[in-house]
Amino acid sequence: MKKVLTGFVVLLLIITASNMILKKGSNKTASVNTEAIESTLVKSMEETKVEKKKLEQFLTKSAKELNDNGFKVGLGFSHEERNVTVQVQNKAFLEANKTNIEKIIHNTANMIGFQNYTVDFLALDNYPALSEEDEKQRETMMEVIEEISALLKERGCPSNSISTNSNNEILIEMQGMKEDFGKSKEIEDLEKIIDQTILSKTDLEYTVKIQKKSESAIRDQQWQPIFSAISEETNKRFKEYRGFAYSFHPEPLQIIIKTNIHSSKWFGNSDKKINQITEYVDKIIELKREELSIEEIPYEIIIRDKNDREIK
């Protein structure tokens, strides 16, 4: 009996020691994996910055070259599809100038070293034109917003956003205001000055309301570079990626990654891929948050399958 007990104790010690070695090895592997993800991401994010700079140069120079050659067009770019959209006046203009416009765009891209993109055209006469009255109203509102922005800047309090509503109100949101600033005489006086400026410049009567930018709006604004990085880097790294969304309501912040993964247990290692995506997004958030000095807030990463169902 004593031999059996002694043998059992020895076996238990061996199993315990083996588990400790395995656990230590597992922790080491996890650490190496995290370091590898971070190293890959840091390199990728630097490449993204370089690529964004090239894109900015490409669009700016293309617009100038097109304008200098008499082509009044608009340029847009889709990051996920790497697609340049050229907005032209109408179909007739497009048919007459498409080849020359494409040539200018491609020559500019080659000169800058911008690659892997496609070009599409959008003729604006495919869409219903604004009525003369609507067009005049749009131009007037643009003039109003420019006047307000200039006035606020002149007084050292640039706005974060200017919007209008159906009650003929102009809402001005400003960040960094003191809690009681919105009730002060200074704000009342500024609202009256803006009222008078708009009336004198446009003959329009609006009620101006200046308010402090909400905490949720500030938080949303602060996180936009992080959201962009999540979308860009996940798209570069995973062929399964097909889209991104987020929501601050309900809390915690929901980071939603849309994939073409089939979540059925019968289809390969979807669990492994989900874990890889989740780890990658976690690391993107950590690196960008540190870079931007943004306060940490609770969040959860939600992975959706090809049918938009959450993968548990």
C-alpha cells in the first residue's frame, strides 16, 4: 500500500510539473505572438501613413493638372475599394473628354508612385438637378456658414460645427467652453452679432444658438482616427474582412467587424480566424490610443459572419 501511495505521489508531481512547464511555455508563446502582432502592425501603420501622403499628393496634383487643362471636375476616393471617382458635368462632357482625363490621372499617379487603383466616372446629369430656388438657398447657406466661421475665428473662438434646422435656427457647437459659458452675457452678445451679420449679408432672419459640444460628440470625434485605423489595417491584413461599424450606444463602445466567415462549426477553423481578428483589432486600438493620448474607455469587439449574425 505504501509503494502504491508513493508511486501515486510521484506521478502527481510529474503531472503537476508538466502542467507548469506547459503553462510557462504557453505564456511565452502568447507573449511572442503579441510582440509579433505589434511589430507587424507598427510596420503596416507606417506604410499606411506613407500611402495616405501619396494619396493626398495624387489627388491634389491631379485636380490641379485637370483644372489647368480646362477640365472642371470633382475627384473622390474610396479607400477600401481603392477607387477614384471623377465627377463630370454631364454625359456629353464625359464622352468628349474621358480619354484625356484618364491620361492626366494616370500620368500623375505614375509620377507620384501611386499604384493599384481604378477610375470610375460619375455624370451629374444622371441625378435630378436642384431647382433654381433650392440652388439659391444652398449657395446662401454656404455664404452664411462662411460668414459665421470668419466671425468666430476673428474673435478667437472657432466653432467645431455649424448646422441648421427646420426652425430657421443656426446651431453652433464649440469645444472647450466652460460649464457656465453658454449662459454668459458674452455668448448672448456674440449670438446677437452673428444674427445681425447674417441679416446684413443675406437679408435672412435666423435664430443663432451657441452651445457647448457634448461629451459624446467630443468622444466620437476623438475616436475617428482609431476607427479609420481599424478599417484600414484590418482590411489590409484579413481577406475575410468586408466592413466596419461602431456604436457608442448602448455602452460599452461596440466595435463591429463584418466578415465573410461562415460561422458554422462544420466550416474549418473559423474560431481561430475570429481570435486572430479580435487580437489584431485590440492591438490597433491600443497603439492608436497611445499615439493620440486618448483616454481608455470600455469597449467590446463584435465579429459578424457573412450573414451579418454575431459570432458568439
